[in-house]
Amino acid sequence: MPEGHTIHRLAGRIQQLFVGQTWRVSSPQGPFTTGAARLTDRTPHRAVAWGKHLIVHLGADIWHVHLGLYGSFGFRGDEAFVTSDALGELRPVGRVKEPTYDDAGWIIPDAPRGAVRARIHVPGGWGDLRGPVKCRVLNPMQYEALVGRLGPDPLRQPTGEIDPQMLLTFRDNLARRRISIAAALMDQAVIAGVGNVYRAEALFVERINPDTPSQQLDADQTNALWITITDQLRTGVQEGSIRTLRPTDPELGLRGSDLHRDRRGGTGRAAEPLRGHWVYRHHDTPCLRCGQTILMRELQGRRLYWCPGCQTR
């Protein structure tokens, strides 16, 4: 499932490519036909994310999308549409080599391929939404109910800052849960946007045992965990991927060479590490920090990764 940084990048992409232009909205697959009719021939004025939820505002109507495990957006358009994108995604907006236009000057999109739940279309290009868990139009009361159920999103803090009220809310949310910190971080009502990778990596960085009851974390631990998650998410937005481990990390010591071994046992360039995580998906291998074997088990249907030697708090 895409984690919070991906949805914030997606909101930024829609903001760049569609907001401020009148768009046409359709539902080639069919289930979103009524919602599409409410949105089409209108002008979206703001696209934002709250955790794993994409929210596009059009006056009193709010388009809500939750990608879930299998949802995705794809974008294509003419040269002007493509060059307007500046996010630097690993999978950039696709350029139509020989675009054709209708009498109104709108690009004629390709025929839908597969189950396209929603298509958004502006004069220079279009976007196709496939496989979301949620795709619906909310009124203001429904929108308030949605965000009222979500915990604070670290990426909604002012750039480069830590919001003290969000931090306090996070601390209070943990204090009210009678579950482990590993389970609490996956609860979107506790903190919005954290998924399996950030959960594992943040707990490792802060040396917190995933089985520690969330209400037992002290203020220093909670503050440090919030700051670490914030930094990791912000890096994910900047880079378009989750990379929490770098060859320059001072905690690596001599084990840093393990980052650069290629599949043939040789040594790669330090600028291109093959390993970007401390513990996520590295079970049954030595911890790069202490040398103990990284473990993995199922927790609430998801795989939990941790190091028993480092994570003892």
C-alpha cells in the first residue's frame, strides 16, 4: 500500500497538472459515473493529502480517493502537459508523441485500457485512476467526518518545522492506546501516513522494541519518534521513494561495506547502494548496527521487522 509520502507527491502532481483548469471527468469502468457527473466541467482549486487519503476540493464537493493496496494513477499528455510536471517521479508523465485534438482544442486521449475507475481530462492531457479502495465525492460534513477520524499527518506540518500541537496530539493518541507501539503506528487514527516500511524503520532508528506498549513511551521517546518519522516522510516526498539508510550513516561502522555488495559478491559504488533500509525485508540477515539477526513475524496481518539487539527500549 502506498505510504503517506506517495500520496503527498500524487496530490502535488494533480495540483500541478489539473488544478485551476476546467476538467472533464468520466468513469470508463462505470462505478463512479454518478460521482464523475458531479465533478465534470468544473475547476478543481486544491489537491492535498492527509495521510494515505487524496483529497481534491471543488467548492462544496470534495473528491476523496484512497488507493489501498492496488490503486494507482497514470498520466499522459502533450509536450506542454508533460513539461509542466516537475516532481521527478521514477515513472514520469507519459508523453503522447503525435497528439490529436478535438474541435475545442482538447487532446484526444487513448482508449481506456483495463478497469479505469475515473479519468480526469484537461486540454493538454489526462489521468487514469485504477483499482482504488475509495473513489467518491463527499459533502463538507462527510469530509469533516473523514478527517476527524484521522490522526495527525507529519507532512502537514509547516516545511522544515515541527508543529507542537500535532506532536501533542500524537503523544496523547499513544497514551490512550492499550496496544503495542508497532500496532499503534499502523493505526491511521493515531498517526496518518505511516505504513509498514516507515513503522519498521522509525522504530529501529529510535531503538524502540516493537512490543513496548504505546502508553509506556515517555515524552522523550515520543518526541524523537515523531521527529524521525517526520524526517523520513519528508525525505520520501523529496526523493519519491523510501530510503532510510545511507552509506554515510555514522552508525554503520565497518558494516557499511555490506550496502554495496552486488549479487555476484563484488563491491559497487558508494553512491549507488543496493540496500536502502535498516531492517525492512532484511530478516535472517545480520543487523548492520549490532550484528544480531534481524527478525520478522506477522502482526495484524502485516510483516513486522526488527532487531532484537538494537531495539530494547
